[in-house]
Amino acid sequence: MSSTRLTRPGAALRRLLMFCAAAVLVLVWAFPVFWGFLTSFKTERDVLAWPPVLFFTPTLDNYRAVMQGNSSILPNLWSSFVVTSLATLITMLFAVPAAYAMARLRMRLKRTTGFYVLATQMLPPVGLIIPYYIVLQKIGGLDTYSGITAIYLSFSLPFAIWLMITYFEDVPFEMEEAALLDRAGRMRTLWYVILPQVRGGIAVTTIFVFLNAWNEFLFAVVLGGNTVRPVTVAMYNFISVEQTQWALLSAAAMLAMAPVIVIGLAAQRHIVKGLTVGAVKGGGRR
Amino acid sequence: MTRKGEAMTRSASVRIEGAVKRHGKTTVLHGIDLEVHPGEFFALLGPSGSGKTTTLRLLAGLETLDGGRVFLDGVDVSHAEPGERDVAMVFQSYALYPHMTVRENIAFPLKMIGEPADRIAAAVIEAAERVGIGHLLERRPGQLSGGQQQRCALARAIVRKPRLFLLDEPLSNLDAKLRLETRAELRRLQRSLGVTAVYVTHDQEEAMTIADRIAIFMDGRLAQVGTPHAIFDRPASAQVAAFIGTPPMNLLKAVLHGNSLEIGTDRLACEGLIVPGAGAAGPSERVSEPERTAQAVLAGIRPGDLEPCEQGGLVAEVEFVEDFGDSAIINLMIAGTRARMRSARRELPAEGTRLRVRPKPESVHLFAESDGQRIEL
């Protein structure tokens, strides 16, 4: 009892320090977003004003331009949406049963399989671009939705499998055994007993996979083209050798970020849980 | 004992033949032979790691055999899936489905075998009423107390009227008072259902009070099988003796000289002192007269079978006294070995005093010091 009383001033100080550290982090993270947000309402002249102006007459011209004009990014948002949704859907369809098998079934070569799944994550993406390019070129997959989606799967699947394994491992064995004794069989046990308990994990994994694919740039810029041009690539077009159209770029960036921010806020609680899953138990697995 | 109106009691007979189970290189079960009669309440008792839970899981089909066979009602089910065996199990952790209500939990086994909805509804209510949680059907397991969760697990197990009921330390997560109540209720429930029950516990008192028969596991082997009385009265080995009873039997190092027993510097005449040999109660060995010259033995005396005496007997030093009010346990040091004596006396000896104690007539059990096996004279 006395020890808690003794540590109380220390705890308060620690909280203050933590708060300051968090504030600095938020500032560092939020400033570019905030500045981009302001810039998206500026005219190009205000953007380049020196010293930078904080108070200006806001305009919606930039948004009008990136949505309706020649440089409309709406087709690109659609392109992003298609690739991201396809990749996410297929990833989850395969990752959930795969992770369950890896977490639960006794099978031969499980460790080896697990290692190879993980090994695909060890390669630097840049090292894969040229092989991927050549492969897609040979099979006619360059600048097609199926081609790009397939490439996205190559990194989203292992990631999703490894994340989902930790969730499946958290479900007590006995619960599964109880269901087996209740004559549920493997598939119905999975459906009625296991999956409902990893719902949170499925949500988190889906969001992570979606965000990763949505934010992907490197593969999209090299392997895409006029047909498949996600918004990340389209935004890059506002940067050219002669000039960077900061205002338009900012407006496009705000539009591209919108779904990410909405999802992030909506799923905040789940995401934090997802980041700390396995922190207590089996933390080394991922 | 079957309740009136109970539709056809189903109770399986169980036979295990030479069951061997290995986990990697360690052998968990070294060839177990066991028979459980229909309608019996059978306890598997032993310290942790003795193989009792593994044996239960073999019956459930949750473990595969590395040798031997398992029969239910005379049918070899050694390789049958858990769901094919028509057995129900209550797990130590209860293993309730946290996302389902109590009603859905209890209904689950029936839903899985495709019972019609109205039959399920009726059966769920009956099972829930039977274990006294009829008013909690809409709650989720997380909203229940430990005792209520335990009842929910019981209801889920009895709802489809299995032929065999497996219980894996079902009371170990309850507090002491609730455990005593539930123990009696469990026994009543099993009697009223008439179902065969196999019950795993490491609590010997629990096994002694609840079971018709007990199998005692030691290091993956069966040390003794019998009724609680038979095991208490005639433990098959020193290990069993040291495990059974509250507190367990005292085991004093002794030397058997012809007709007298030498414990430390004291000598006791065997005549009328040793538990008379009778009936076959587990493995035992008889010692013939010539062999009886100076054999190293362990003399087993229950705490309640020791009493103070004026002269003769054994010299003992009082280490400390545990007073329970109506009785007391006096912790003694006899010939370098700790021993306990139960005493009802009001005036208890002070710590550090010396006194003389003697075993009551026909109360001393003898075990060979070499392997701990019971010796009948």
C-alpha cells in the first residue's frame, strides 16, 4: 500500500512526459497532413508565397480540377478501388483457411511451409520489380487488373496469413475439442465456433490488407499503365520536371487519403488491438 | 436409481486394453488396462502428469493411441473420431462458446445432429432446469459466475443424453465452498441420469467422496483400482498410501525382524499390530518366514491410528500443532521422519515436548522399502 503512495508523484510525472512525447509525435505526423489540407484550398500563387501565408482566401478550384477537369483523378480512384478490393477479397478468402491450418492442423512440412510464407516477406520489393515485370510481360499481364491484383496478392497473402495465425492461436484448443465432441466436424467447428471468435482479427487484417494495397505505389507505377493507374500513380503526374502543381497535388492527396482516414477512425479500436496482438503470448511468431 | 419417466437410460461400458501413449520421446501411458461398468461413477486419480487426463482424452478420441485399444459397449472405437463416439465432456476450462448465449451453448450439440427446433428448445430448457440455470438462458458465458459457467458446461454435456460422460477436473476452478456443493450435486445428477461417468481429479478427497471406484495413476501406470474403501483400507503401494487420506498415511522407515518391527531405537511386536492380510486388493507380495529376517520396510500408519501412550510405543518429538478446534493434527518427528497424529484431545502437547505414541491394533501397513509394494504377513 505504502509503495503505491510513494510512486504516485513519479507516476504523474511519467504521465506528463508520455503526454509530451505523444504530443510531439502527433505534431510531427499531423503537420504535413494539416499543411496539405490548407494547401489544397490555396491558389498556386498562395502556395508559393514566401513567407508562407496562414490566412488566405480559400478556393475549391483545386478540387474541381482534380475531379472534373482534364486531370480528373476519379478514374484513378476507381482503379485503386478495383485493384484494392479484388486483392483484399481474394487475400482474405485464402488467408483465413490457410492461417487456421497453420495454427491448428497437424500436418507434415508445416514449419517449412510457414517459413516459405514468411520468406516472401523478407525480399525487398524493389528486388522483385524486374522479375515481376518480365513475368507479367510474358503472360500479357502488364497493365491489367488481373496482373496487378496477382502481384498485390504476393505480398498481401503472406502478411494476412501471419497476422491471422496469431488470432487463431488465441482461441483455446479446448473450445475446438468441445465442438468436435459435439459432432460439429472440422468445417462446422471452424464456421460456428472458431470464426466468430476471430471476427476482430478478420476485421483488422482486412483493413491492413486494404490500406497496404490502397497505398501501394512502387508496383503500380512500374506494372500499371493507362488502363490500371491507381490514384497513387496519378498523383505523381502533378509533379513534373518544370513544376510541381502543389495545390492540385494536395487536393488529390486529400481525396486519396479520405477513405484511409475514414476507415482508420472507424476501426481505431480494432487496429490498436491488432497491433498489440501476440504482445503477451506468442509475440515472436510474427 | 433411474428417475421415473426417464426415457431409456443410456450408459456405456468402457474397456481400455494396453493403452500406450507417447508424446515425442516421452511415454505418457505405459499400457493401461481399465474397465468401467455401465452406470458407474469412476474416478481417475493421480498427481499431475500421471496420465489421468491423457486417459480421459483417449476415451474422448481427442488423443490417438500409440498402442492398445479402447472399447465402448464392447465396440472397438480406438480409431473413431470424437464425434462418432457419442460421449460428452466437461472441460476444466468449461470451453463454453463465448459468442453464444447460454441457450445457444446448450443447444449446440443438438443443432449439430439436426434435431428439429422445437425439440431442441424443450431439451435445452430441461437440461438447464436440471442444473439450475433455467433463468440464465439469455446470458453470455462472460456474464456468468464460475459456478454458473460450470453448470452451463454440464447442461451442454447432458442435453443430448450421451452414453458416456467425461469430466476433466470440472470443480478445480470453483472456490472451496462451491466445490463441496457442486460435488454432491454432480453425484446426484449422475445417479439420476444413470449415465456412466469418468471423472479426472488430482484431489483424492474429491475422488474418495464422489466415485464408485477409483483408478490411481502414478507415472503413467495404474497403481491401484478399487472402491474408495478398498484403496483406503489396503493401499497397494507406499506411493498410493502417501497419496490417499487427509492427511495421508505416515510412512516410517523400519526393519522387520521376524516377529517384531524396529523403528529407530524402538521395537514393536508385530502380533496384533499389522493390518490382517485378506482378499486380493491390488498387487501384493507375501513374505515367507525365512525371508522375514531383517527386511527393510516402510511402516504405514494413518494419522488417526496413532495414539499417545504412557510406556512402550515410539518416542516422538512434537514439532508443531495444527488446531482445527474439534480436532488437531500433531506434527511429530519419529526416528528422523516427519509423521502426523490426529488428536481429539482438548489438552494438546506443547511444541518441542517429547512423548510416546503407539499405533492402534491392526493398523500398521507394511510396504517393501525397495519398490514400495504392499507386504502381507
